[in-house]
Amino acid sequence: NAGVTQTPKFQVLKTGQSMTLQCAQDMNHEYMSWYRQDPGMGLRLIHYSVGAGITDQGEVPNGYNVSRSTTEDFPLRLLSAAPSQTSVYFCASSLSVTNSPLHFGNGTRLTVT
Amino acid sequence: EDQVTQSPEALRLQEGESSSLNCSYTVSGLRGLFWYRQDPGKGPEFLFTLYSAGEEKEKERLKATLTKKESFLHITAPKPEDSATYLCAVQGPTAFGNEKLTFGTGTRLTIIP
């Protein structure tokens, strides 16, 4: 049972480039989400999805897009990378939105130069 | 606005030296309080969920407790493998009728052999 799988583990981008962070889960979880983790700050929610075909914005959505065409996959797209998007990105899933613990992937460390 | 404050930021203990980590929170209508453990280079791993004041949960050397304003993670006779960052998060309602998870910045625990 792989859980939540994120690729790539590391990525370096130049300002203005675009890329997609991949996230897949094999637990049949309805809820999936993307967080970013920065030094001295708690995990912050970027976008989330409560099921296939449904997405919504979190706390810090600007500069990111998501889609959810299947239950398993929830990719995060950076449209035009900026140095402020240098961070560690975590994908997480859970059985439901409420009172259900999150299962996290191992993260993607992104550096934008 | 929901707030989570964890203290101390960092804690160094000798192996076998028991202590407690604190998570103070402000939320309008707690739906759940979560504790996670995060190892370097990994995603957070779920430990406990607490729902109401007075509730306690235990797992090996860890015990989590909850009051109306704070939660404690008690570590009894810790071992070096307990070294990690411990994150606290609270789930509460939003003005839009859904729920939001707010994370603290964590306590970095180091157990010295």
C-alpha cells in the first residue's frame, strides 16, 4: 500500500517557468489537498478537492491551479514560477473533509531562482 | 481567526527524561485537534485526534491531552527515535459553512542518547 505518492522530490525552476507537481493516492480517499510548508510558518492550504471534478481554493491559492479528473490523482500546476513560491509542497488525502486525519506524501522541495 | 501556538520551538532532552509539548489554540467551535509527527525530509505522520476537553489518548511513550484552551503531548522516558518535529492542528468551522484546518509551527524535539 503506497499511500500518497508525490513526484518529483526535488525541482529547480527559473522565474517564469511552469511545471506540474504530481500527487497520487491509492486509498480511495475522497478528500485531497495541497499544502506548502515554509520556515517559521505552519502548513498553509493552497487548494483542495472533496471529490473528482470538484476543487476549491484554500488560504494561499494565487499562482497555482489544480484539477481532479480521477479520485486517485490531484496535480498542482505552477503557472509562472516566482521566487516566493520556493517552498516544500505536500499533498495530503483523507477519507472525508471533517474529523478525518490527513495522510501526507513526502513532499516536493521546489526552488525558484 | 483561528490560531495555534506551539511551545517550545525546540526542546533537547536526555534519553529517559520525560517532558511535555504545549499547543495553545483559539478556535470558534473546535471540531478536532490533531497531533502529527514529522521527520526531516518526510511528510507529517498522524498521531492522535482529540475532540473534547478532558479527552486523552496514548500511543507507546506518547500521551495527548486536551483542555478548552490547550493540548499537551506528554513524552515519557523518550528514546532517540522519538526525535522529530511535532505538529499540532485544530479544525474549526468557517463563515462559509465548511471547515478549516489550522496548523502550528511545531516543536522540534531532540533526544540525546
